[in-house]
Amino acid sequence: MCGCGEGGEAAGYGPKTRFEDGLARTVDWYLSNRRWVEGVITGEYLEYCRRVYG
């Protein structure tokens, strides 16, 4: 299993955002973009992807 433990820290990698803060920001984004979420739920977004990407 791979994680962000000692190897990541030794290479200079690490989280820029605390998990709790990132989760709160993610929830806020979804709440602020309800139209996009609704499009995903109804299949409108899937149809868009099919049209654009074939």
C-alpha cells in the first residue's frame, strides 16, 4: 500500500490542506453548484460527455 508517509515527506511532498478543511470546502462546492449536481443525477451531464467526447 502506498501513502503519504515518510517517503512522501522525504521527497518534499505533503498535504497543503488539512483533511477537515478540504472536506468542508468540497461540501461547500457541491452546495454552491447544485445545478451541476442535478445534471449528474438526471443524466444530463452524461449526455453532455457523450456529445462532446463521443
